[in-house]
Amino acid sequence: MEQQNLRWFRTSLLGYISGWASSAKPIGPWKGIRLESAETVKLNDLSLQPWANQTDGHIKIKVDFSFYKSQSCEIIFEINNKKHILFSGTTQDKHIHIDEKLIIPQIQTWNPHTHGNPKLYQYSLSIQFDGKEQVLQNGQLGFRDVKLNRNDHLFQLQINGQSIFARGAVWTVNDLISLTGTTDDLRLALALARDAGMNMLRISGTMIYEQDEFYNLCDELGIMIWQDFMFSNMDYPVTDEAFHENITSEVTYQLKRLSAHPCIVIYCGNNEIEQQAAMMGIPEEYWRNKWFGAELPELVHQLHENSVYVPSTPSEGTLPFYTSEGVTHYYGVGAYRRDIQDTRRADVKFASECLGFANVPEDKTIIKLLGDLDLTSNQPLWKSGVPKDNGSDWDFEDVRDHYLRELFDVDPDELKNTDTARYLLLARIASGEMMNQVFSEWRSSNSNCGGGLVWFYKDLLPGAGWGVVDSDNAPKAAYYYLKRTLQPISLVITDEGLQGLHLHAINESPRPFTGLLEFRMLQNENVTVARAAKEISIAPHSSITIHAEELLGGFYDTAYAYRFGPPKHDVACGSLKNSAGEIICQQFHFPLKKTFPHIQAEIEAAAWWKDDGYQLSILSDRFLHAIQIECEGFLPDDNYFHLMPGEPRLVKLKPASHASEIPQIFMWAANTREFIKILIRLIFILCRTTQTVQRSNVSLLHRIRQGCFTFLVSSA
């Protein structure tokens, strides 16, 4: 921190942390200022605490009213189409305080979207007097039960009795300047997180308490929230009487505001205070003070009982930042540049933040930042978007470049100077690939991990920030790599060395899954070395693990651990298909670090309009590495994916913003010659009437050859 005396002031640390946040400091009142008036009754205080107990919903209701005159009235709380009379009589002292507990029988529980339905119920609080009814408060409530399994040193969330692998990212802000932004942008950002399979976001103590719309949307979308209180890294003067009164008022207000939201499942006292103290050599008895160890958890228990409290993140263990106990910040893979095997050695139980890569955004964002793609002539401007820890002689671009070198056996600096476009493409792939590998380990049956949250979800500023989406909500490559790994019905591959590759098929949904598990090994981009398939059934909320060699029925050195000569394959692919034969998830393993050579491929691509977007079908006779799709104004449901030869792939393109009626679709892959951008033009002649919209009978069939590609392009 630039100024340690900031610990005396209750303001966001955004803008004060050198190296990773804007230097623009938020100043002034928080959000808008309004004048409220009440003619008859004033709602002074309201606290709602809903939770589930088996099939019943429970609500603790505390309400405080003031009246301007004594009068007869009824206070009514309505939920699930049933009215509950909280008060009926005369307000003798012009004041009413209500403390009630309601039971709502036979409710449906609120669940994270990955594990069920985030069911919400509409409620209202109203008053009736003089034959009139006035609604004082309304909204939506959800009922869920939250517990934390600590058996065998686990840190495992349980929602409604079901163990949850919590995954997602650390939320920043919707808009850095206003700190709120528009509701439409907020909904887009959170919907993208939901679609990526993320079921938890963390509000870090370095940020702000979020706006009501944020929590309402997370309730609706089934995204759990880990809520830090806004204390981070400093020795706060909690024994000072005035300061203590201030923070007690602050926390009380926030707990009453947030307790009605089913999405809030974890409260955390602070960010990295215990870690900071331990790293500075301060004795253990001073790591945690009375405020975070006793007073704050008691307030949480009183005001939001059905939730989990964590004193600090990270915490527990011999040292708070050790990884195998309690909550940790895991940067072994990532900032500390360890290999993927460190993920297994670290034995992480829960990573409330992890990884840390300067994720390269799409070309559109780079052009917006630089005006062109020449990094060498714009180094200072490019570096302005790259985060850096204060005092270190490296930044997080160096971290990403380390893994680029490890994965592809190339010199990042030389590549950056000689072929910028190729450098950017491989850099995008590198951070996405490492995130995929880490979460594959954590989701496998080998792991004791209860969750992991990537540091960050969204960039604060344009550039190669930590975010997996940029500051304009455009997904980066890392977003798509995570999306393929975090789905509730998913497949992950782990390298078990001498025991080959293991395939872990996961079904977190409340319904059984029946489908096909396929495994295929490929050499020279189009020669199948081995192939096998097996019908599988996975019970709800469970997983199965199958050895690749078991599936193949013999020894193929699938992990290339025995190394009897050169590897017999370049790519191993696991596919999970549903009963209709559609690919649900596909994961890949590469036995050697390498860049795939440029190839000549026969590629067929056809695009057509269907429902509310375009469908793009791609088929190749050779393996394509990390296909990238660009279509201005449209968002692909998958990107940077690998394509096996002879297996068609369907990508959906949904309108995002300012979508063109006749878009241009560009597509290329990391192993295509000179990364040529291929343009697919979709031409429709529309005949519009007041009754119908008809496509003309003019058909279009073009064959476009450019470089090594052949595209088949047709009208819908």
C-alpha cells in the first residue's frame, strides 16, 4: 500500500495498490444520494434470514417501524401466495418492533446452478390501514442450508446436504470508473460466468461491497458468493473506540443487507492479514486479533446464522499461506512458475484465489489499446496493462511466458520480436492450457480440493490483465479453456505417470447421466494409433474414473512415461458423449511439449442461421490445434478448441452487441500455415412482409481456396 495510514479510513483500496490496479482513486459518496419521505410510516430496519430445513423453509424476520401518529394497522408478510400477519392492533407508542420466525412448508431449495435449480420465491412486506395497503419492501428469497465439512482436514462446502466443488473467480468491479456500471453489462458478465460453469465468485477485501443488483443477479443465476469484509493486508486499529464503533456499524449494516440473499454462503473477515503478519515474522498469537477471531464471527452468527465464517484468507496450518490446510492462495502453478505436478504435491483443500496469469485479450482489445499489433514499438503502453507485484523484478507476463516456453519449447522473447501474431496466439493458449490442467487435477478423483477461484474474473482496465474476460466483458482464451473444464457434466484427464492417463467422468447434476466415453490416440495429425469406446452411466452428484489402458484393452504408454523409443502418438483425446451421440465434453493430452507443425488440411465449414444465432459447422481431415473464431458482434459458445480429424464440430454464434445482419466469420488454428485468416461470408436475400420473413430461393454455393484451406460455404 502506498499509505499505511489508510488502515484508519473506511474506503476502497482500489487505486492505492501499486502494480495491479488503476491509479485513479475513487473519491466521494458511495453511489447516488436520494431524499426519502414517508407520509405515515417509516421502515427503520429490516432483516430477513431465510434457510432450509429438509422440506421446509424458515425465515427469521426482524422489522422496526416508526409512525407519525397512533393508529390501527396490520403488518403483512406474503410469500408463496400465503399471507402472514406479523402485527395487528394499534400503534400506541408510535413504534413497532417485530421479531418473528415463519415456517414455509414444502418448499423447493435454492441450489448452485451446477447442482440444481436456484429456486426463488417472491415476497412482500406491506402495511394496511384506513382501508389502504402500502408495500414497504418486496423482492425474492431462496431457501438453502449451508454447512462446511471439515472431516479429515477437508474444506468442503455442502449445500442442502450435497458436497459442492466450488469454482469460479475473484470478482473485481463491473465498471472501474463508476464502480457500478450498467445493469445490462452486469447481467452479461455474470451470465458469462454462469455459462462457463462457474458457481462461485469472491468479493475480495481489496474491492468494494457490491451493489444490490449484483447479489440479486447471483441469486437468480445460481452463483454462490464468498464475501470478504473490506479489510485487507493492514494492521487495522480495531481497539480504537471510534474506529471499532465505525466498523461494527458497517458490518452490521452489510450483514442485514446481505442475509436475505441465498447466494451468500461464506463470509471472510479479511484478505491476507494473517499471511502478512506471518511473513513479517510476527509471533503467531498476534496473527489474529479479537475483532476477526471473536467479535466478527459472533455478528455473523447473529445476523446471518446459516452461513460459513472464515477469519482470514489464507488461514490455518503451520503458516497461513501453506497450502495443505484450511484456505490457501495457490500460486504454485502461476506466479511461482511451478510445474503441473506441484498441484498434486500442494494438496490444496480450498484455493480462495489461485494461478495468476497476464491473460492476453483478443486482437480487438489490443488494437483498442495500441492502435496496432506491433508490441515492439509500443512496449510501455502494452506493459501498462500487465499486473506486477510491488517490489518484484518480474511481472505476470513473465509468468505466462515461462509456461509458453515450457509448453511449446520456443523462446517467447524471440517470437515476440519476429512473429507477434504467433506469439499472441501461443500466449493465449499457454495460460488457458495451464488453467485447464490445474482444474483437471482438482476435479479428479485424486484430489481433496473443495474449490478454486481464479484471480481475477474481469480486468479492471484494457490489456493483458489477470481477468479471464476483459474490461469490456469479452471472453479471453483462458475463459474458454476453463469453460470446457468446469461444466457440471464434464470429463477431465490426469497424467498418472507409469499408470498412464486416467479419465474422470463427472456428473454433478441431480439426474443420472448415460452416454459414451471415447478415447483416441493420434499421430501425425491424421493417423489413429488406438481407439476405443465404452457406454457409461454416472449416478447424480458422482463421478467415475477409467484408466485409458483399461479402455483400450492393452498397453499403449498413453502418458509416454516408459519412453520405449519415440512416442507413438502426438495427441490423446477423451470424449464424453450423451445418448444422442453429441459431444458433451472433450479433453486432450499432449505427451511432449511442442508446437504442432504447419499443415495442409482440407477443411469444410458451413454456416447458417438457426433460432437466435448462427450455427458454424467445421470438419477437417487433419488435427487442428486451438481453432480461433472471430465474428464481430457475435459470441461463440466455444473457442480455442482442438478439432480431431473426421469429427465435425458445431459452434453456436449468439448475437452479443451491434451484430451485423451479414457477419464476417474469421477462423484459423495454431498449426495452420502462416495463421491465415479465412473469411466466410454469409449472404441472405430476405423478402419481408407484414406477415412473414422468407428467404429467397436464390442459393449460393462457393468454394473458397486460400493458402492451405478449402472451405465449403453455403446459404442457410
